[in-house]
Amino acid sequence: MSGTPSTPTRDGTAPDGGGAPAYRVWAVPGIPEVSAGDDLAKLIAAAEPGLADGDVLLVTSKIVSKAEGRVVRAADREAAIDAETVRVVARRGPLRIVENRQGLVMAAAGVDASNTPAGTVLLLPQDPDASARAIRDGLREALGVDVAVVVTDTFGRPWRAGLTDVAIGAAGLRVLDDLRGGTDAHGNPLSATVVATADELAAAGDLVKGKAAALPVAVVRGLGHLTSADHGQGARALVRDARDDMFRLGTSEAVREAVTQRRTVRSFTDEPVDPGAVRRAVAAAVTAPAPHHTTPWRFVLLESPESRTRLLDAMREAWIADLRRDGKSEESIAKRVRRGDVLRNAPYLVVPCLVMDGSHTYGDERRDAAEREMFVVAAGAGVQNFLVALAGERLGSAWVSSTMFCRDVVREVLGLPPEWDPMGAVAVGHPAEQPRPRPDREASAFIEVR
């Protein structure tokens, strides 16, 4: 797997012409210590002047960071990690798994205190894909060759012990090999197979590179069919979108993330809502605290378009009647009624209800009022659990209070017992767009300490 390679092949067949798929990988000796401002392409070209079209160059991110001046003074590495962190995914003791500014989920945001002078830390390249493009362009200029470049870094992986290199930047490479739509050797259709080619190459290069051996660059030859004439998508395409990340949530930090990132969603796609996901959210809702060991929550699921239309039409009539009694103009009424479109446009509605079964009666107005407030708070806790659980199911939601203004109408249309109190309605669906950032709220502004 190392040593001087034979004549390159661009189609992945053995260099000896035997036809069996094969490739060669070797580390590049002679790369000097890299400093800020160094031209990596020239350093690599001098160390490996025999690069050929179709080669894949694997470059450790640390030398890219050094060349780009990403060495910073930091007496406290934790402060540097904080500065590079977008969100905390998991934490155990001092170890943090975070999403960093490059969108990568990794330990310590990629901040490294090794292979750098004492009192400094090494940050990842600011834009690893751009770094890969610059090295590729520089090698084309220096050697007249068309190679692919992959910038690599070391990652741990969920459920697997040990570390491996993965691609964090790429240029001139098909980083993902989408096999969907093809068939396997038995003729079975491939419906979910997308191979992370860039990560596979990064791991292959890691077998011959090494921190201790001062071999930060490797070359793969014989896989030219994976390269491309243009720069390609870059390694950013390997970062899974949040909506498709089934493992985005899970630890206590991720639960907190679900709470803080939940948004009110008012625009939905036509994609159907999985009733099972809603039922799982209800299961989370009914774990909320409640007084006297009661279960004061009921959730009415409006799964058919007919039930939703019937309810919303009746509520609209009741709302218009109330507004007319208030003396509102027809123009004002029409504008206010349009605000209810978030419920009408949602593919799924849920009406949470409060029941007071198990409540105490004291015969004292003050204590009876406090008793009801206890149950209302418990109902709100259940609704919040429900909304957060929907977010965990990758569903958007909007809680709207309108059913509380016409409870008799809601009970009549839905055929609910008289003791069920509708506590608003929740629109549920797949968000039609990315949520807007929430305005910053400083927690200290809501805290009083005694």
C-alpha cells in the first residue's frame, strides 16, 4: 500500500492490466514544517513532483490551518472551543461533542492543542472546501496536473470505538457516490445506497500518514474515475441536513436543544403527517407533572380533512359573531379571521383538552381558583411536552389559543364530553421553510434571586 506507484489508471483497474479493481496509496515524505503564509501547493509539488492526472491528494487539515494562520493564542483551550461552537450536542465531564462553525459535529469543535507551540491552539480551516480548491488550483499551475484534493481531519464516531480520518474539505472529487436506482449483483434494487467516497479515501490515506511520522500528505492513485473536471460539491455535501439527521437529538443536551430550537411554524408542505409520530408525541405529553396524581390531559386528533374543515368553519362563524358584537368593521373582521389560516392550512390538527377529574373542591373561592390553576398549569406542561416531542419527530407545530374562545362550539362539533375544556389547537405538519432565528433572550432578565 506504500512505495513508488506504477503507471496511474483512471478507471480503477489494476496497474498491471489484470482488470481487477485496485489502487495504490502512499505517504509523501519531505513536507517541511508549515508556517502561516506558506504555499501548500508549492510545498507538495516540490515533495511529490510525479503527481499525475486522476490522483487524489489527501491533506491533513493541520497543515492547512497552519498555512492559513489558524494558530491562535489561547491560555484556555475551553474558551477557544466556546468561540468555535455553534451548539453543544453532548457532554460528558470535560468532553464536549459540538457543532462547529464549519457545520461539523465533532469533539472539541476541532480545536487542537497538539502539534502547535505551547500557549496556542490550532483551529480548523475557516472554509475547508475553499482550501481544497486553492491547493488543487495551485498544483495545476505548478505541475500542470488535474488532481482531486481532500482535506482530512480525525473524527470519532457514534457506536464505534477508535478514530478515523474523514473529509472536511474537497475539490475535484465526487464526494458522494449515489447508487440509488441501480441494482446489486442479485438484481435487487438499490434504494438507499449513497457511498461516502471522500470519507473512504480519507480513511485510506490515514493508514499511511501519521502525526508522529510527520507525514501529513498522502496520494491515492488508480481511482481517477472518482475525480471530476470541475471542483464539485465539496465536502460540505457530506454534512447531513438537520431535518434528515435522525440522531440529532438524544442526550440531555440534545433534549435541551429540542426545547430551545422549537419554533412556531405557520407554513407547511403538503407532505402527510405520520399519525404514529403524533401518538408518540402524545405519549411524551402525558409524562408531564399533574396535581393529586391525576391525568388531566386529553388530545383530540383531527386526522381527516372533513373533521378539520367542520371544526374550523364552525369556529370561524363563532369568531365572526363575537367580532360583530364587539362592533368591529367587516374589513377588520376579515383581516382578523385570516389569522386563523395557520390552522386551516395545516395537514393535521390536535385539540388538547383539560379535564378536572380528581380535583378537590374546598368551598372557598380563593382555594378553588388555585385548584383550577394547578390543573391549567399541568395542561400547559403537557402541551409543551407535546410540542417539543413533535420537534423531535421533525414536525413543525403552532399552538393557537382560538378554541378557548368558543369551547361550547368545539365540544358540540367534536362530540366531546361537557367536562372537557379545549385548551387551544395545535397545527402540525412538515415545515415549508427553515425557521427564522429566535430573538436573543438573556436568561438573567427573567430571574430574580432572593
